[in-house]
Amino acid sequence: MPAVPDPITSPARVDRPAAGAFAFIFTRLPALLRLSCGLFCLAVALAVRTPPVRVELLLPTVAVLTGWSVWYALRAWRDGVGAPVVAVDVTLTSAACLAIPVLVAPEVLPGEASWIAVLASTTVINAQATAPARLSVPAGLLVTVAYATGAHLAGNSTEARAHAATLLAQTACTAMMTAVMRRRIVRADTAFVAAQRAARHAMVARIAREAERQQNRDLHDTVLATLTMVGQGAVAGPSTALRERCAADLRTLAALAEARSVPHDATARLDERLRTMLARLPGLPVAADLPPCTVSAPVAEAVAESAHAALANVANHAPGARATLRLRQFAGALTVDVTDDGPGFDPATVPAHRYGLRESVRGRMETIGGRADIDSAPGRGTRIRLEWSDVG
């Protein structure tokens, strides 16, 4: 059987936003820089064609470089820039630099302002931004040597030295800036991946804890409640009533398991769920007011089981008390009131280890984003209000 990827650590499920942002910036910017350079060179190169510029060489050179600039921009924008693209770019630029004597008029060569000077600067900057240092630095040096050679052959050694120094500085600065950014990006993504994994581990642990709590609630409300009655002597030995209660507990657990298999976007009639719940408490008289109410299936399950836990407490701790169950729904919010006229109790004195109200009522309502308010005092009965809203 093939191994199943770990959903927490599988690389396919891990985002690397910093690397994605770096790739986005350092493909779009070189694309725009190359395109603007190509259009600039097209205009400037054709503007000055005085000898010794050879027009029969200038025109096809400018046409090739302009076409290349457009293709480079489109390729970089869509797919990024790889080593082959950088190699072709450096080759074309170096060839143009070596041909400075026949492509650039002497009067526009000084001052590092010729169109080939702009082309060379664009190429070395793009190379550092789009290729690793082991390739981009030699590429920058190659363009620098080619430009210095071409300017020297054109008879302007001052320009050769000046722009060669500029190209070296551009190569060094851009290479260092890109290297620093890449290291920082790796660190940022490493920290982000660690945070993702920690969050997913925490989520898995939280889901496992919630599943355990849910199982504990179900057992508390069924099997454990029955065992408590037996332990307290409420059932004397084997009896038909005990067998019927155990069978009802089994049916309840099976129904809960089946309910959890229902898709979360399914709906259910809460009033019907509450009536079914009341049938599980045949020995407790309850005055029920349950108008039609439709909610999502998980909400119906949680509210009905919370109400069952509240009424089971009445049956266990206030025998003979009269209980009422009332359901109300208005504007996306619903309330279920469970009241009894039993002896009541002080909620502040309930021991921390007591599970019923804490988990079977409050905890269960919290799983759906609802709440449970308990109002009781010795001698004046108990009211438990279950509240849930689909707003916010």
C-alpha cells in the first residue's frame, strides 16, 4: 500500500509566501525593465546614425534586440527567467557591446549615456536578479569586459573605464542585495513553515481532545448515568427496567454515531429532535412547547443532547419535580429553556470534577458556538437556557 502523506508535514500542503513574493517581484521587474530598455534603445539608436555608424548593421541589430526584449518580457512575466534565457540575453548584449564602433556615434558615446550603455546596465542587473550568483556574477563580468573592449575599440578609453566601473558596481550591488534577500526569504519561509506545522499539530490535538470530550459526554449521558443509578441502589438487581434502559443507551449511542456521519451542511428539524430526546426520558413528565424549527444537523444534535443532559439532571437529582421545555426561534437565533421546580442548587458550589453541566451542557453548546446559562438557587428550582445564533 502506498504511503499516505502526512497532512501536517507534507510539502504539497505547506505554503511558502516569501519565496512566492520574491519570485513574483523578480520576474515582473526584470520583464518591465527589459521591455522599457528595448523601446528606449529602439528610439535612441535610430536617432543618431552619423558615421562611423553603419546603418546596414544598426537596423537589423536594433530589430533583433527589440524583438528579443519583447519576447524576454513576455517570457519573464509568464514563466520566469531561467539560465538559458539569461545566457542568450548576455550573449546578445555582449555582441552589441563589442560592435560599439559601428553602432554608436562617437558624439553620444561619452558620459555613459549611449543606448548600449543602458542595454549593458539592464542586462547585468537582470542577470543578478534572475540567476544564482555562480552564474550571474560571471555574466556581469562578461558584459563589463565586452563593453570596455567595444568602447576602447571605438577610441574612447575614458568611457571604457568609466562605464566598466559602473557595470562592476551594478553587478556587485545587485548580486549582494539579491543574495541577502534570498537568505532572508529562506529564513522567513522556514519560520512560516514551522508556524504552519505547529498550528496544524495544535489543530489535530484540539480535534482529538474535542472528539474525546464528545465521547465522554455521550458516555456520561448514557452508560455512566445508568451505572450511577445502579451504584446508588436506584435499581435493585436485574430488572426489566434496567434492561430497557441499557437498550435505550445503546440505541442512543448508535443514533449519535449516525448523526455525526451526516454532512455538516445538512439540515434537521430541532423540534423533532427534541421530541425524540424526550422519548428517551419516559419516567420524567415534561411540558413541552416546541414550534417547528429547522437548523443545521450539527446544531440540532448539540442542542438536543444538551437539553437531554439538563433534563437527565432533573430526573436524577430532583425526582418528582415538574419540568418544562420551551423552544423559540427568531431572526436566526434560537433559545431552548429547560426549567424545573425542584429543590435547586448553588452553581458556585458544584465540584470541579462534576461533568454533567460543565461538559454535557456548557461544553457541548460551545462546540457549535453557542452558550448555556444556568440560573438556580436552593429552594427555587432551576432554569437552563441554551442559546445559539447563526449571526457572527
